[in-house]
Amino acid sequence: MQQIEIDKKYIEEVYNLNKNCDYLKYTIMTMGCQLNENDSEKISGMLEEMNYKYTDNFEDADLIVFNTCCVRENAEEKLFGKIGEVKNLKENKNVILAIGGCMMQEKNMVEKIKKSYPYVDIVFGTHTIHKLPEDIFRVLSERNKVRDIIDIDGDIYEGMPIKRNSSYKASVTIMYGCNNFCSYCIVPYVRGRERSRDPERILEEIRMLAKEGYKEITLLGQNVNSYKGDDKIKNFAELLDEVCKIDGIEFVNFISPHPKDFTDDVIEVIAKNPKVTRIIHLPLQSGSTKVLKEMNRKYTKEQFIERANKIKKMCPDVVFSTDIIVGYAGETEEDFEDTLDVVRQINFEQIYMFIYSIREGTVGAKREDQVPEDIKHARFDRLKELYESRVDENNEKYIGTCQKILIEGLSKNNPNTYTGRTNTNKVVIFDKDGDYKPGDIINCKITEAHKWYLKGEKVN
């Protein structure tokens, strides 16, 4: 019997154990990136088929899942705090506690869970999500603790159920793992080496989403533009082009690309396909060539700027977002000034900025020239100040333009206005002059620019 058939058999087994219980509920706490969010949707899909219903209240849950991240140190602190909070639920209600995700691919973390939190029932890794039904079955039927084997280079399993968090936008994982081994990053050690999904399976999934009314697709991967396909669809550029041909899909995003793999053929596909959203995520991490080399990023400051300028030349309507790490080991004031220089030159419209966090098991963690915390925080504040000083100017250029808006729904702050996003991910608010639902698309003329949103009016 194939593994996927075994997994579905256990879904049925758990359902049979639960079928007379109409009140069983589950909750999931997701930490980390959109890949973790996508994994949680798969977990939800399996749990719903096992007769669990979602609740956002821990107190009401019969099964609690923590889907963890290990990229930042505060994720560990957050997890351990939450596990401690739910101990009383375990004691009083005998809730099933399960912990999965990237953090559970680290042996020292698993050992800490076993030693400090022995009441946790299930520990599973990023590549054993499909075995969660079996884990739950064993806990329910045998009351055994389950520790799945850590497998960082596991097979890709297709066909498991999934429950999407949105009715109009969906993320689709196209590859798993990473081969880059950036010196600050733990991901290759917990997600394994790169493994690409079959391109026809990807396109089949997106076609089905289009038939169900989804309008926006985000292609996911740790290093999405190093995707490798087959003889028909060989690489990421060709896959992206095929996704854009699918009727019904109006917005196509992809994250996260690597600058070294942002090849000309990818830029050409973006240039000819208006469906590809016009905000391109190009992770910088540092503007210093010296630091980039120590990070093992495989490009220089000058190469990054050249690549961004080429994208802008071939796609003049594109804007950029980026990731920046402040205070990597050995970063000097001159290195940080190089980062600020790139920010000024590229004029990123969105910056996801992080203070460097030591990750045990990485090359960066072994370095003795760590930047003091106060200096890291001071540099972070300077980067934030520079970015925010440009927000108003970047927003004002939208005034008077007509933008295609994907509606998200009524504004949470004002029921007389709708909120939506442009294809550059700008929030737009406009007055309610009709009945729209999330996923509808309209054209708006931008009339006002505020710091964190734009104001518009519908145009025919």
C-alpha cells in the first residue's frame, strides 16, 4: 500500500473513533513563514476530515497543534510560553497536544520537549505532516506518546486534503528545502535539500483553485526561482509563464526568490505577463559585499543593484520589497552604511527588517565577533527611520493613477468602506457604493495617500 493510501486509511480510522462526537474541536497556532501557513492548511484539511471543527479558543479545543518556526530566537520563547499555558488544559481536559514544524527538526529541541514538557503527546517534523492522522490514532487508541522520526529529505506526498484560510487567494508550494546554506540560516538543516514538485501536479492544483473561484495565487518555496521541472516545463520561468495562462487567476505572486537565481528569462516572463504582481521580493539581507560573502549569499552589492536595475528597466512598473538582517556577526559601521546606501538607491517600497538572531547549528553561531545587542538595536532603528522617511513619497506617486484592486472585504474600522490591495500590495480603502465580496476585482482611481494606506474611488 502506498504511503498516501496508508495516511488516508488512518484519517478514516480516526474519523470512526470520533464520528459520534459532534463537539470535537481543534486549534492551530502557526509561527513563521507562508510555507508554515501552507502546512497548517494541510493539517487543518486532515483534521476536518477526522471530525474535528476549528476553534480559535484554546479553552474550547480538544486538540491543540503548534506549527513552529526556528528562524528567530523569539519563536522558541513564544512556543515554550504557550506550552506552559496549556498544561492545565492537558491536566483538566486531557487535550491532545501536538507540536510540529521546523523547530521539531532540531534534535535538541525535541529532547527539550521530552524532558521539560513530557505531557506533549505528538512531535512531528516538516516532512511527516502526512503521518499526523496515524499519530492521532495511536494517541486516541493506545494513549501512547508519539515521536516521529526526523526526516529532512523526505519524499513529496501529493493528494492530502487541505482547508484554505481564504476563499479568494491561495498559496501553492512548488518546492521544498534549500541548497544555499546561508551562514545565518537554519532552514537547510531542518527543511532539507531542494526537492521540486511535478509541474503538472502544480498546474492541476492551480486550475482546480481557479474553478473554485480563487483569484490570487502565491507560488511558495524556500528558494522559489531555483525550481527544477521536467522535459516539458524545465524551470521556474516556464512554470510561472504556464501559471499565468490559467483562466480565472488574476494575480500571481512568488516568494521567496534568491537574487543569484533571478535570471533574465524570469524577468522576461514578468515583463510580458501583467498577471504577475508588480511588487517583486528581492531579498538583500545586507548591502555590504564583505558581509554578503560571509553570509554565503553568492552575490555582491554591485551585482544586487545591477539585477534590480535590470528588472526595473525591463519592467518599469515594478516596485521592490526586500529582507534585511541588521547586525550579522562582524558587521561594522561601514558595512551597515553600505546597507543604507542600497536602500537609498533601490528605494524599496516594503522592507522586512530583522535583528540578527543566533541560530545554533549554523556557521554564524560559531563566530566570536558578534555585534553587541545595543548596537544592533540602534542600527535597526536607523534603518527603520530611513525606510519610513520614504513611505510618504512612495505613496504619493499613486495619486491620480488607476489601480486594479482585489477586494478583501469591508474595512474593520469602518463598515461604510471596503478595503483591497493593488498589484503592488498597497492597501486601498474606498467608499461602499455597492455590494462586493472578497475576491471581487474593481478599478479604483487613487485620490489620497496616507502613510499605511491609499484612498480611492471606484471607476468604471
